[in-house]
Amino acid sequence: MADWRSEVRSRLAPLRLDPAREAEIVEELALHLEELERERRAQGLSPDEAARAAREALSDDDALSNALLGVVRPARPPAVPLGGSRGPRLAPLLGDLRYGWRLLHSRPGFTAAAVLTLALGIGANTAIFSVVNAVLLRPLPFPDADRLVTYWGTAPEKGLPVVALPDGLFAYHRTHTRTMESVAAFEPRGGMTLTGQGEPERITAAYVSSNFFEVLGVAPAVGRGFRREEERPNGGLVVVLSDALWKTRFGGDSGIVGRPIRLNDLATTVVGIMPPGFEFPDRSRIWAPQRLTGESFNCWCLSTVARLRPGITPEEARRDIARVTDDFALSRPDVFPDAKPGGSRIVVRSLNTSLVGDVRTPVLVLLAAVGLVLLIACANVANLMLARANQRTREISVRCCLGASPARIRSQLFAESLLLSAAGAGVGLALAWWVISLVRGLPADRIPRIDEVALDPVVLAFTVGIALVTGLLFGSAPALRASRVDLQEALRDGTRSSGGRASRRTSDAFVVAQLALSLVLLVGAGLLLRSFRNLMHIDPGYRVEQVLMAQLQLPYQRYPSDTVVQGFYSRVMERVRAIPGVSEAGVTNRPPLSPGNPQDNVVAEGLEPRPGEPVLVANIRYVSSGYFAAIGTPVLRGRPFAASDLESGTRVAIVDQSFVDRYWPGEDPIGKRVRHVGDPADNPWLTVVGVVPNVKHAQLDEETSLQLYELFGQVTPWRMHVVVRSQLPPATLVPAIRRQVVSLDPGLPLFDIRTMDQALATTLVPRRLTNVLLAGFALMALLLAAVGIYGVVSLGVNGRVREFGVRLALGARPADVQRLVLRHGIRLATVGIGLGTAAALGFMPVLRSLLFEVPPFDPVTFAIVAAILGSVALLACYLPARRATRVDPTEALRSE
């Protein structure tokens, strides 16, 4: 022991410390060493082994270890050539990690706080990145998916952001494009009715051109795809099944290929089975040939998917398709009466981008938000590490005196930081797994590819990466601060652990950053919540409460005429109205909040556009009498449809207020006439008998568009929705309605059954999810910021106990001390709120597309958020300020 004490004194000699202070340091080290030896002996080691283990445990630094052991260790072996053992190189790192683990294990409170804080930040980032990876980053499961695009036309002057293709125009594109290897068409038509295999079932289906699978680069796993002749009007009844449908309804029997099944009451031959997982488009489970003539313009309903030639960009493809469309439009003035050179507007998007749609912006906003949460968590843990480093100033100073270099000190502290971030990542992965399990349960028709979200290798690699970056980020300031300690000052301060002005300034900067980032998140969440509140308070033109919707599609073979179709739906409505609890019932081809939006060019009598003027487009709905009462839409002027209208022989219509404002502003529209554009023999005049409010048919935040309602019976679609208003819970009526349908036709399935409340909730899923997550992240950031400012002010109070004791002893009032503490916290909060406001002003325009009737620079939101953040910061400062007023001057002075 004497030799050991001499060695320590020789190491301390260059500092020229006061002899008494030097003796105190040596004695404290000796006492600490004796305590370690006792602990090792209690663990069962012999006295010699306990002494050796204690001296090794006192420090993992080689120089300090040699000083404590009082022995000369063998020199390290020379560097191992490339390809040799790396054990000696890893020894310092492993030693730092072992030592860091022991220190963290000995301080469970500090470790738990840091790990939990990091777990929240890392877990949230992992969960959101898993969504980004699945929805935005992961390529589509097709060969050379980056060359797959889709395109459409647009006509903003007609209020049409998307214009699908007619058969004739698609055929021209197919043969005249120069930038695309091939172009395919598809049309999701809702589904087919499968019978003869148990209960009748409605199966999601798509009608596709014969080259659809070839363009995507996916061949059937069993059987074949479609032949070119099968897409002709009389090309035969054939289908391809999805792997899921094949296994669930046909038991995975490969013999089904080549055999007929019953679809839409027709014998249809199965020619192929697609590979597992293929369900494009719209989660289809059956594909049938699209009937193409190459000349028809009756239905502008075809979507496209195309494969670009190698080296062609989407912009080059857009110019090419626009050129081809111009050529075709100018050659067919009967179809395109307002065509002019360069008038075609085409949008080309990668297929992946097109499938993502409007989800991209909310997902990226959430990714940015969790990034800010992680930065706030890093700042919080960095402050904890700084405070702990200040408490260890004397320990680190002694280690430096005994030979530890600044690099070794930094290495040790970085090792502790990496251990904390690794533990935080582990807990964060568990949190992310739980969040992902919830996210995967969201409706896949509203968030594309959401069912592919998973903790896959890419996500795990991301988690490892952010754990490393996080550890380095929050460990940098404490490591640099500790490695620059003033040895003489630290040793002279004795047991005090104040970190000095530089350390306090660093901690203050971290708190300011936390508050600023928190304000950005809170403002974003506030704007979205106000936007959602505005959205939920608008009048959609109908009442969603107590309304049930269900769909029927009649097979053409059993219902071959308009009279038969009308008679069936009339009987359905009579029987449904007779069900106890039903207030009203009607049918329509498209109820509110349902996908699809039939449109057509319409003109008003006496207001036909002149040559070259655009023809306006209206949304078309076919509805029965009783429909408006069923959905709760009032008739503003005129009257609703009546059963007598079917007997009068006069074609009638009801229009919405926007239609009236466009064609007959300030006039009485009742008795006016409108018709579809086209041959007057096929498109007779419709007499307006009523006006209804503007209805939000697709989304609550959609732009107002013209609506034309025609009477079902005068037009008779085979597929209709039954809409029922009930005095009872709507779901309880489903069995009774199903029984009535089965009594009329046992082969008809009732499908797409949902209440209007459910339909509304489904349309709001992306917006609601964004709001909930962003609000959660903002509250998490607010909590972390409050903890951060509380910790800094509280540590400041602890470091100034003697000062406060002297002030109180000299006559200062407790209120003066309290103001002194609060002033520091309020100054930090003010700077943080100011910087956060400036940052939010720059960031909020990103949210513009997500807002509804709220400006991105809404002063009310900014003011409320600043007040909330300021109040939370003030409360966090008040608690340690109140504690400062309770300092006992006698005890404070005696402790010094």
C-alpha cells in the first residue's frame, strides 16, 4: 500500500497541490480501494485475488491501473498485421464498455430515465420509418418497377383533375406511343358474384387488357394469362384467380384451371392462378378481360399502366403522350369539339407514386415530427449526461492526474452513451412493434400497402443506425466537456460538482433547443386539430346518423330488361320499408362516401356553349323516390322525386345549389331543362323539379362540383345501393334486409354493408391518424421539454445552495430568491419560444395541403401554443424555485 501511495503522489506532483489537499486525495483513493477489496472478499475471493480485482476495478485506464497496482505490466504486443487477430485492438473498447456497464448498473435511477427517454424517441422513429419504408421506399413487387408508370388526362377548366381514357383513345395510345414499351388498361368494377361454391359471395374484380400481366412483368403461377382475342367483345368468358381466392374457395386445387366456375350467373373458365401476394389493382381477387373495340367513346373509364423504354423519364413520356393525344383529338372533332394544338394536358406518375397518392405528405410530416422528438430526447439525455459528468468532475480529474489522456476519457464517456442508446433502442423496438401491430389494423383501402408494414431487416438496420447516431449525438457534449476539465480548479473545489459557466451554457442551449422544437410540433398539431374540428363541423348535405347502406348487383342473364330491374328494386324497397324500425328507404347508384364518381358532359337549355368553349361536367347520381329522405338531405326548392314521375313519361331531374348558381343565378330553376351532351335521341331533355344542397359525396373537404340527380326507373343500372334510415341501431337491420333479398332471389349476395357513420370514419382514417400521432408526438415533446427545463433549473439551484444561504442570511426575502431562479427559467423559455416561432413560420407551409379552412400562419394557434409552452415552462421552473426559498442558511454555510 505504501508503494502505491508513493506512486500516486509522484503522479500528483506536477500539479503542485497544497500538501494537505494532496494527502486528502491519496487517503480518499486508499479508502475507496479498501472498500472495493472488502466487496470482492464478500463475493468469495481470496485476499490476494480481492486486492488484485479491486485495483483493476478502480480504473480501466492502463496508466491509472499501473499506478494503483504498483507493478510494471508487460509491454503490449506489436500491432498485428492486416488479417491477424484484432483482440488487442478491441480490448480498450471492451474495457470501456464493461466499465460503463458497471457505472450505469450502479445508478439505476439515472439509467432508467435516460433509457426511457431514448426509447420513446427511437421507438417512435422506428415505427414511423417502418411505415415510410413500406409505403414510400420499398419498390413494388414487379421486375424493373421503376420503369412502371401510369398516366391520365386533366381538365381543370371543367373541374376535372383526373380524366380516364375511353376505349378509342387508349387503342391509339397503344399503337402510337414512342416512349413506352407497352401500355395496358384496367378498370376496377367493384366485383363479381361467385355462386355454386357454397354461399354466394361478392369477389373484388378488375377488368384488364390482354397484356396487363405482361406489362407488370408478372406471369400466372399456374395456367396462363389472357390472349389478345379474349379482350374482344365476343372473346369468351375467362378469368384469372388470385392465389388467396384459389386457396380459400377452391382448396388450392390446381385442377380448377381449365374448368368453369359460376360468376355473375355465367359459366366462366378459369385459365390461370396468380402468384401469392399479387392483388393489383385495388386488392383484386379476380381478373377478367376488358372488352375493347378500339373505337368506342361511350365510357371514359380506363386507367393505364405502362412500362417505359430504358432511359426514358416520366417527363419525356408525358410530352410523348400529350403529342399523341393532340394528334388524335384534332383528327376526331366529333369526340373532341374543343380540341386545339397543344391543348392536351397529361399527367404521368410512377406507379408507386400514384398508388401512394395523398398519403405521401402526411407520412413525411410524421417522419419529420418524430425526428424532432428524437432530437428533443437527445437534448434531454445530453443534459442528464452533462449533469452526471459535472458530478464526476473530481473523479475524472484524478484519472487525468494519474495519466489518463483526454482521448481515453472521451472514449469512456462515449462508451456509456452507446450503452444507453443500445438499451434505448432495445426498449424502443418493443414499443415500435406494438405500434406497428396497431397500424397494420388500419383500413388498407385508405392507406396503401399498410399491411406490408413490418420490422424487416431494413427497419432494423435503420434502428441500429439511429441508435449509433443518437449515442454519438447526446454523448458529444458531455464527453468534450469532461475531457477539457481544469484539473487544479476541479481538485481545489473538493466535493463540489459544479460544472462551471461553460457547462451551464451548454445545458441552457439544450433546453432552448428543446423548447423551440417542441413549439414547432405543438403548432403543427394545433393547426391540424383546428383543421379537423372545422372539417367535422361543416354541413355535408346529409345526416350520417342511423343510416345503413348495402349493395346489390343483378346478373344480366336473369334481369335482361329495364322493366325487370326496376320491378326487382321496387319490391326490395317495399319489403325493406315494411321492416319494423325502418323510417325510409331508397336506392342509388352511388351513395355519399362511396368510391367512384360517375360524370358526364351536360348542358342547360338555351345556354349551350359556343364552339371552342368548354362543356361543363356534372356528377351523375341515379336515385329513387325516398332516397333524399333516407340520407337526410332536404329539398330546398321544388319537390323530391315521386312515384308518379315514372308514370308521367316526362324525364325529370333534381340539381344541387352549385348547378343553379352556375346556370341560373338569381332565377327560379324549377321547370328549366338540362340534358347530357350527345345525340338528342339518346339524351332527351330533363325537367328540373327540385333543388337540394351541395353534397360532399367523396370527402368532407372536397371542392364543390355540379350534381345532377336522375330518377331511377327512367334510368335503370343493374348495380345499386340500398340506403335505409332506421329508428333502431342500423346494424340490427342487416339480417332482416338480407332475408328479404334472399326471399326475392336466393342467388344474390348483399355486400359492402356499412353504416354511413362507418363510411365517414373510413374516409377520415388518414387525417385522423396523422392528427393523433402528431398530437401524441407534440405532447411527448412538451413533456420532455418540461423535464429538461426542470432539470436544468433544479441543478442550478443545487449548485447555488451556498449562494442562496448567504443571501438569506444577509436579509434577502424568500421571494427575492424565488424571482432570481424564475428569471433564469423564464429567460430560457422566452428565447426558446422565440426561436421556435421563427422555425414554425418556416415549416408550417408544408402542412398547407393537410389543412382545412385554417391558414398555416394562424395567429390564434401560435398564441395558444406559446401560452401553453410558456405556462408549462413556468411551472417546471416554479418547483425548484420554491425549493430554493426553503434553504436553511445555517445548514448551507455549515456544509461548506
